[in-house]
Amino acid sequence: MVKDNIIQALLKEGYSQDSGFDETVDRLFSLEGEPHDMLAAWIRFDIEPKFNCEGIDSTLLRSKLGMKNAAIILAFDMLKRFPESSLMFNKLMKQRTIYKPQI
């Protein structure tokens, strides 16, 4: 995987080259195993990343949190490397569902 391909994919998806962009590119570039394969499939073949890991589904991340493909791939990597992070995520989603700001 070439970093330029990752940069182009992020820009195409609407990311801007502001603070944090280079770190995101580096994190994506350093992926290994299934997350790397998911990244490669997205960049090379425009295959939308999909997974269900530790009770967290990529569809939920996309629809409820508005996450883009790169963020979904990074979330998958985090869940694979740190399964305990799913507990924190599920707790936050429950709080988000219960808490509805007053306007």
C-alpha cells in the first residue's frame, strides 16, 4: 500500500488536510492483517468496509455516528487489537440514546 493512494482515498471521501490528517494516513498505512485487507479492498476496489466485531457493527458506526470508511476501518482495527474497547463504546452508545439534549 502506498501512502499516496491512502491520501487520495481520504480526500475523495471528503477529509481535509488539516490537523490530524497526516496521523490518520500514518495509522492507516501501518495497519496489518484483516484491517489492512479491508483498507486495500476499499482503496483498490471501492468495497465498503463491513464488519461485526465484539457486538459492534459497521452499519451502526456509519448510520448512527456518521463515520466514513477510513474511520470504520480504524475502529475495526481498534476492536481487533483491544476488544475491551467495545465495552466503553457500548456504554457511550447507551448514554447517547438515553440523553437527548433539550432545544
